[in-house]
Amino acid sequence: MYIVVFAVVLCSFLWSISGCASTTRFTSSGQRFRGLASFYGAEFAGRPTASGELYDPAALTAAHRSLAFGTRVRVTNLRNGRSVVVRINDRGPHHPERILDLSEAAARALDMLREGVVEVECEILP
């Protein structure tokens, strides 16, 4: 019984910590952050994003948990050095270890379609 209670408390604590990290507010240009990025593909085409736009796999867009819609971010794939500028138009990713969900076009520009998830560095642009 105590083990189950301990496990529930521990999981709740770890979940709350990861939630705190994911709600960090970035507000000024030039700020950088790193983490894992994934992408969402054509199966979501035409569905509304959190901003109200319809998802377009050919657009250079991304989802972030807290950046303002319209924020431009330079995303660099740390494995190969390729970069792309995306516009935030959605909320996510919903996976706690990832910091961005990129459009299919952005993922293609970063040459990450095969891997699916890569480590990136992001810079907020003016």
C-alpha cells in the first residue's frame, strides 16, 4: 500500500516539475533554448491549430507550449547544422520531453524526416 502511494506521489512530483519546465516564458529576441523537436505530418493537414489557422504541412510553422503566436524562431538541427525559420502558430508538443513540433516542410528543411526526433537549438528572432 505504501509503495503505491509513494509511486503516485513521486509521479505527480515529476510530472509537476516537467510542467514547470515546459511553461518557461521566452519574451525577447535573441534568447536561445535547446531540446528535442519532432514534426507532425500530412495527416493533420487542414485541421485547425490553436491559433485558428488550418495546419498546412507545406508552411514553415511550429507548435510551442508558451511562445506567442506569430513569434519567429530560427531552429537549427544540431546533428547536421541545417536551420530554418518557423512561425509559431500552434500549441504543443504534447510529449513532455520535446520542445517543438515542426511542420513537415520545416522538418524537411532540417533533414529530420527519417529520424523523426532530433536535438535542436532555437533562437527567438525579432
